[in-house]
Amino acid sequence: MAGNSQRRNRRNPGSKKGASVGTGGHSRKALQGKGPTPPGEARKGHPKQRAANAAIKRERDAKARAGMRRAGGGGRGGRGGAGAAELVFGRNSVVEALQGDVPANALYVQQFIDTDDRVRDAFQAANDRGIPLMEAPRPQLDQMTGGMNHQGLVLQVPPYEYAHPEDLLEEAADAGQDALIVALDGVTDSRNLGAVVRSAAAFGAHGVVIPERRAAGMTAGAWKTSSGAAARLPVARATNLTRTLEAYQKAGLMVVGLAADGEAEIGDLEALTGPVVIVAGSEGKGLSRLVSETCDLRVRIPMSGLTESLNAGVAAGVVLYEAARLRSRVG
């Protein structure tokens, strides 16, 4: 009887009595779970995934803007890495840059812009100089300028092509003259740099050297302040200003630093008649310690007691004038 019951159970697996027939392991995969629930960031359509994607997009857009412009303010793009273009934006700033002969690749104009005298002046200046006008929707200009107030005008300025410090020696050699070079130590105001370039060109210098880091570069502001002199006078960048000055010394140049407590006055400085590098520091801090120790001589500009110091642009202009005066006597 028992054997008959077991045979019935094999034929009828739904019976509660006796053993049931198994699958022999053929459906084992069907018994496996799908694993732990993935985090929200990895689940399509989940709010956390949308938030993560938005954060990635913001970071990507920020990097794109950083590559398109140099950080800055006051209606202008600022300084950026090597090879980065600069953007000048804002109607007044764009008109001043165009009328100041600042080099430009293109003038971006917002679609359906409300024209006024500044917009018309910008169009006229760009047309006179052969600068192409590029119409763009406002969101594109907002992205280019990082959301700053561009007022519908954005001027793209190509990156400045810096010379090598040795190129300035070649400039002097080609002219058959003793080298006259200006070096700036820690000057961070681009307008001061532009003023130095203008004075250097006016008084016969062969170029200006600036540090690669922690210093003003040849931005649109510096170019405008130079009043076009930046197109005629090379500006070189030095990876290490102290080593560049030492290289100039080995080439036979005297390094003269400008300092309020200098041991000599510029009126008594015959060294200006020969190959020389004039080094100006920032207003307030002056020359850095290493640069000051590298100088062959430190000179001061006589001033009344009411004035403690001059900015780099003015100080360099005074010494360059004195150098030009002394050299004209020798020549």
C-alpha cells in the first residue's frame, strides 16, 4: 500500500503526502535574487541621479568657460593660462578697446540688441579695422562671460605672443646698441605694465621682462594703456626672474634695481650709458629679497619728503628718461 501511495505522489506532485519530484537543479537561476538595490545616483530617473548629472554639467560648463576667458572683472576678462584668449565685454570697455587699437579676432553681438551710440561706435570701429561681427543669442554670450553683464557686446582678444628674454638681447644687437631692458618684479597692475611698455618704447629700450607667475600680463588693459607701444616693443616672460637677471649679468649687462633706500641716485649713475637692466618693483613692497640681492647696484629717485614712493610705471619712466639723456651725450 505504501508503495502505491509513493507512486501516486510522483505522478501528482501537488499531493501533500510523500516526497515530490524536483527539477534536478535545472531552474536554479530562477531562485537567485537580483542583488542589492543600486544607489539612487545609479538608478535612471531617480532624483539623486538627476542631481548628480546636473552637478557634472555645471562643472563641465565651468571648465569650458575657464578655457574661453581669463578670470577678471570690471567689464573685462582677466588673465589666464598660456594660449588662452581674453574677452572684453561691456559697451564702454569694448568701445575703448577697439578705439585703443587692442588686437581682436571677433566682435560678438547679441541678437536683437538695442542700439545706442556706444553700439554704433563699436560697429564702426570694428568695421574700420576689419574685425568680423558675429551675431549670437544672449545665452551664448552669458556662457562666454560667465554670467557677467556684457550688455550685448563681447570682444575676443587673441593671446599675446610673448618673447623670450634672450630675444631682447638680439633686438639690441640687431640695432647695434647697448642693451637697455626693463624688468618688473611683482607688478600686478596691468595698467602699470602698459605704462612701462609705453615709456620703454618712448625712450629707446629694447624690451620689457615680466615674471611668468604672480605678475600682470599683457591683457587688453595693458595693451590699451601702452597706447599701441605693445605692437612695437617686445615683452618677454621669465619662468624665474632671478635666473634671467643672472643670465643677463653673464651676458655683460649691469642689473640696476630701483629702491627707496638705494645707495646711489640716478643722476650719478653712469651705468645707464652701457648695457643695463633696470628692475622696478611693486609700489609698497618694492623689490623681492632674491631680486634685490641679485642686483649689481640699487638706486633711488630723489623725492620730496611728502612722497614715499612712485608706482612702477612712473619710476621706470623717470629712470628711462635719464638713461636716454645720458646715452645721447655719449652717442
